[in-house]
Amino acid sequence: MPYITKEARTRLDQGGKPKTTGELNYTISRVVDDYLLQKGELRYEYLNEVMGALECAKLELYRRVIVPYEDTKLAESGDIYQIPKKNNTIIN
């Protein structure tokens, strides 16, 4: 759990935007906690739903934001890999 100040927790709990990674983690954790609380009981099904939603959100961020960013940086700076590839086989 991110250890952020009580003042930051209050600000975030009142709808403030996260300013740090810890605050972002806190905000996500609170959303998950609220979701599980409204379910009324802890069950594997609900925990699995949360884990699936978090994983899918992570993968969507990677696919939609990180990959295009990395592709842009690759075009700007060049590839770091030196092994030439052809049909997934290393060519000597």
C-alpha cells in the first residue's frame, strides 16, 4: 500500500487528481476497495474480476499508449538489438 500523507488521502478521497505514483496507486487501490465493499463479501469470483480488470487495463495501456511511444522512440533513436533476424531465425 502506498504510504501517502493524510492530507493527500483526504484530497484524493474528495476527488482530487493524483500527483505522484504513490497517489495514483492509492487512488486505484481505493477504487478496487470500494468495488469489493459494494459486493458485500469477499469471494474468489470478485477478486478474480478485479485482477482481470486490472490486467486488462494494464494490457490496454501497453497496447494503445506504450507500444506507439516505443515505436516512435525506436524510429528516432535506432534499434538497440544487433542480432539480425529473418523468419525468426538468427542469421550468422
